[in-house]
Amino acid sequence: MATASKKALTKSALTAMVAERVAITKKQAAEILDLLADTAYKEAKRGFTIPGIGKLVVVKRKARMGRNPATGEQIKIPAKTVVKFRVAKACKDAIAPAK
């Protein structure tokens, strides 16, 4: 379902869209979206996939040297663990079809 405006889809707009599409209340749709988000947060360590959209994965970044943009001084950036979202091929093809 594409929207005519150039603005990003808000949570309330998504909630209304889901509620209308599956004939449930907006409150029920909001609970479903909140449950999906909570589950994603809890399961991200093991990998969380939303079929056709993508998956959350945990990645360990190595320590590296960086530069303070204000002073130009070199600084050491410590290693850390981050969460990344990998977009599914089906999603990429739907948004920007391969040439």
C-alpha cells in the first residue's frame, strides 16, 4: 500500500492501516506492533527475521583508530557490539528493482 505523501509512515498511521486491513481495532493493532517490537528486542541476540523485510543481527566491531572532526586529533575507538538490520532481497527488489 503506497502513500501519496513524501513523509515517513508514522506509528499511528501504520496502526490505522493495519487495523483497517485486518478488521481489528486500532488498539489491537498497536498491541500487535508493540509485541513485534518487544520480541525483536529480546530475540535480536539470536537473530530476528521478519520474512520479506529483513533481519536484525548482532555484529562485533573491532577497535580502530578514528579522527576527532573538530580538532583533527587521532583517537582510539574501542571495540563494541552493535545491532544491524539486513534488508531482505525481496524488499530490495520491491523498492529498487534490479536492472
